[in-house]
Amino acid sequence: MMDCYGLVLFLIFHLAFIIAPAGILLAAYFDKGMNFVLIVIGSLFLVINSYYLYEKFIKKTFIVTINSELYSQLQKISQDENKSIKDIINNKIKDIS
């Protein structure tokens, strides 16, 4: 039953974020004031910048935990391939994505 409430909240928030810019544009159309135009331009600028930051940095940030057994295996592989452990992990991640 909780999943249904989660889905409803998910849909409400997404609809709100879709409708909010349309509401700002509608207010700017009816008011024809420069303040609303500046708000619309500023909000679009913030949305585009936040999306760019998310795509470039936040989406690619994660933490890799390595236990001692995995570390010893990675160390053997790094000695065989003459690469650092960091390079091996980065190459594996690039192969996956």
C-alpha cells in the first residue's frame, strides 16, 4: 500500500515541476511586467545550469568500497598489466557504461 502512496507523491511532484514553469510564463503573459520576464529568464537559467551540473558531476560521482580480498586481486592485476589500481577501476567502469 505504501508503494501506491509513493507513486502518487512521485507523480504529484513531477507534475508540479512541469506545471510550475508554465505558470510562470502564463503570469508573465498576463502581467506583461518586466519582473516576471526576469523571473522566467532567471528560472530557466537556473534549471539549465542545475541540469548541466547534475549531468557532468553529480551523476558520475559515486563511492567504491574495496575489501582486502578484492584489493589483493586488484594489486595482482595491476602488477601484471603495469597499471595503477585506479586506472584499472576506471577502465572497468568505462567498459560497463
